[in-house]
Amino acid sequence: MSGQPLRCSAKGCPADAVWGIRWRNPKIHDATRRKVWLACGEHRVTLTEFLALRTFPMDVVPVADLD
């Protein structure tokens, strides 16, 4: 991914994203569908905990590894 820096998805966070959190809601998305949230170092844990509480399948990769 190139161009402008990507911003963290946490509400109100102005930081650049360094992590991509790929996730899906299995009740409405099939296994091929993934949504992506972006996270700075500070918000990676809180965003993944939010998804984990809902038992959504997810993985975390560096932003540079996102397609």
C-alpha cells in the first residue's frame, strides 16, 4: 500500500496505522469476506479485544502486508 499514510481506525485517533486487523462476522459474511481495521501501536490491543469479545475470526498483519 502506498501514497498517503493510513490512519488508525480507533475513534479520534490521528496516528498512522502500522497494523491491519482483518476480520469477519461469520453470521453475515462467508469465509472469503474480510473487513479491515487499521491500528496504531497504541490501539492494536483494544481493537482486537473488541473483536475477540464477539468471537469474530481475525488476524493481524503489518500494514505493509495488506493487499
